[in-house]
Amino acid sequence: MARRARVACPACDDARHCAACADRRTCGEHWRYLIANTGPVLHLQCPGCTHTWSLDTLAHRGGSAPCA
């Protein structure tokens, strides 16, 4: 089973009209592949648009940086 994370994709923003995501509840549809993590930094991929990015969970919420 793949590890999953439920955070907004900065590329396609597919969850923008989802009430569960807006309320920060678990949504079975808008999950991301958790490729790896390095301490508080998550490395993610969106299954919908295949965009990859990194998210520092200690930084300001919503902040993300492209994967290197």
C-alpha cells in the first residue's frame, strides 16, 4: 500500500471546490502520493496531474517548493 497525504496540489488545485478539503477533513478523493520525507519535508506527487513538489510542514501552511 502506498503512503498518502492529503494536501492541496499547487499545480492543478483539483480540490478547490471540495467541502471536505476546505474543512481540512479526510477526503478519499483528493489524496497525494507521499513519495518520501526528509524530517518535516514531504515529497509529494499528485495522482491526477502527476506534478511533484516538496512541502515543509514546519514552514507557513500552504507554502510549497518545486521538487529538485
